[in-house]
Amino acid sequence: MHEEDNLNLHPDILFRAVPPEGVLVDQRVPSVMVVNATGLRMLEMIREKGSRKAVILALADEYEALAETISADVDAFLDDLRSRDMLS
């Protein structure tokens, strides 16, 4: 995985915040994925920042944590989204 990977949700994935959670709907299958508050924030950052590196840096700043610590969580989340073909 490269630091500058562009991140976008697949066009057929609908995303809604339903605080404190988030809901992703895959219109192709159809299936639903519910994420917790941390997953919701990661999805919001993906939309706002658009790159893996920018997401990690923004979350590290927001949560006052080391980027190395945040990157493991972000990468696990991105791997899950990729395994479901939710990123384009």
C-alpha cells in the first residue's frame, strides 16, 4: 500500500452517517455494512482527504496519536473495504 493511494468509495456504495455509527449500502449486491464511530470518522476522512496518507495524518492529529499507530487501524479498515470491493 502506498502513502499516496487515492481513496474513493465505489460509485455504487451509498454512505450515510447515522450517529454514532455509519451505514454503507452496496447497491450491486445488495448488502449493508454498519461501522462504529471510528469507522464512521475514517469514512468521513476518506471523503474529505482522498488519500491514505492524508487520512492517517488527519486522524493522528484529531486523536492525538502517533501516525504509526493510526496507520495500522486505517490499513485494517481499508483492507476490509477492499475485500468487499467498496473502494474504486
